[in-house]
Amino acid sequence: MAGPGMVEPQGSHAVDRDAPERIPGVWELLWLLLWRPVDLHYRLHGAGVRAPGGRIGQLWREQSEGSRASGLYVRRMLLLLLLVSPLSTFLLGLAAQWLGLPMEGSWGLSAVLCAVMGLFLVLTTGLAAGTMMGMLSSLAMLVGLHAVVAEAFGPRMGGAAGIIMGGCLGLVGGMCGGSIGALARGQGLSVNRVQLGAIVLSLVPMFVWGSGGEWRFGGAVAASALVAYLIAAFRLPIFLAEAVVQTLAFALERWAGLRTLRWSPVNHHNLSYLPYPFLREHMALAARSRPMEVLEVANACLKSPGNALLGWPWVLAALVQAETAAAGQQEGEGGER
């Protein structure tokens, strides 16, 4: 594994250790899945998990070969899927009813069915895929299905209901697609892959309801799902808040002299597809006094699709400097001989 501030070789997957203490706790695991799946990929890999995005059968095979880390990873993910997810859905459903939102009565059963569906995906597609799809689908169905069926947003086959249903479908698809792909590959999905996923997802409701003659409703669901998928996959609402944080952090270091580079959102979010404002200037400002900190931030930039170009110059400069220093040391040793 690469040391602090160094680039993690994305093609290197030789695992020769078993460090279950490096497996995140349940709540940290959920947070990393949602916001830092690339970091989670390498953290799991460093703990001894050979296939972070693999099926549960692959991970159990690793456990049978002596990998305690793989077994602990499986147990904590299943805890999220089979306990935390149904419980969270149940509590949120009760809260929605208490607030007066009409809900179709079988929403509790849907929470259980989503957990079962997630378990099926865990077995056939991947542990992370099943866990995320099961959890987010369970929560989204409260509004996107049960509130719609109860006509909380007007007639159940009306335009508003279609928009709400499609929005929930797209949000689940966009959040899951980005996190699952990044965890499995160790890097964020390309823009083309995100666009393709949005198109495929939007075609499903069009054909499902269109085949029954409800083209208008199917079109509303499809259009809403397409937009919501892109918003969720590109994390656009989050980017607006992150841009404000990055601008404020740069201003505080530039004008108040505070060391705020570690506040940069690029250190805490791997899936931003837009470059953060003033991040390049912030790194240049800190380079003279804290070169290693800048290199660590540059390494974080490489994991962010929208900021990778900001990180490469600093990383390449560090590599050239290291090679120059190594060459000078070799020449010095040769002269002494």
C-alpha cells in the first residue's frame, strides 16, 4: 500500500496481509459507501479483502482461506442490510404517518421484501450492490410507492405521482450506481457510463407502463427518473454546498492566514464530477509551507472525477523530485567509492 501522500496504484491488487482492525465500523462503513467508496476500496484492500465489490460467495471463500477481514466485512454489511435497513424504514414510515403523510398499509412488508431482494443481489451481483440497493430502495419506496398509491400527491396515475415515483427511482439508481461502481473498480465511473445508466433506467418505466397503455404516466416516470439519476450520480446538490465550503476555506487561508486546506471537500468526497472553485489556487498557496499536505490533497484529487486534472501536476512534480533526489544520492554514493 502507498504511504501517506502517495498515489495508490489502482492496478495493484496483491494482498498479503489480514488486518481486520482496518475494517470500518457499521456506521463508518455506511458513510464511506455513500461518500468515499474509492477510499473504502483501498482501505478494504489494505485490510486483506481481495474483492471489495465481490459477491458474498467470493468473500466467504476468502474467509475460508484465513481472511478474518473478509468475514468481518461480510458480517457488518449484512447487519446494515438485514437489521439497520428494515429498522430505519420502519421508523421513517412511522414518522411520516405521524406527520400526516398518507401511506398505503403494506409499507412494513415492503421493508422486509427489500431486504430479501438485497440478499438475492448479495448472492448474485455483489455484497455492496445488494446492501445499497436494498437499503435505499426500502427507504425510497415509502414515498415513491406507498405514498403515491395512497394518492398523497394526487391521482395515483397522474403526472405529479409519476414525477415523484420517477424521482425516487432515479435517486436510488444514481446513488447506488456511483458508489457500487467506485467501490468495485477503485475509481469513479466515467461520465459516459453515468449517462448510459441514466438512459437505461429511464427506459424501464416507459416500457413497463407503456405496455399497459399508460404511456403518459410512463413518460412522466421515465423523464423524472432520468433527471433524478443524473442529479444523484453527479451529486449536484451536494456540489453547491461543497463549492461554498471550498471558497470559504480558500478565503480564510488567503486573507486570515488560517491553515484550511484540509477542509477542502475533495478530502471527504470521492464522487464529485465538477472541479471545486479555488482549489488549484488553494493548493498553490499552501505549497510553500506544507508540501506534503498539498501532495495528500493532490492524491485525493486523483480519486475525484472532476478534480483529477488538478492533482496530476503536483503528483508528477513530487515524483520527478523524488527521482532527482534518488539519482543525486546514487551519484554521491558512487563518488565516495
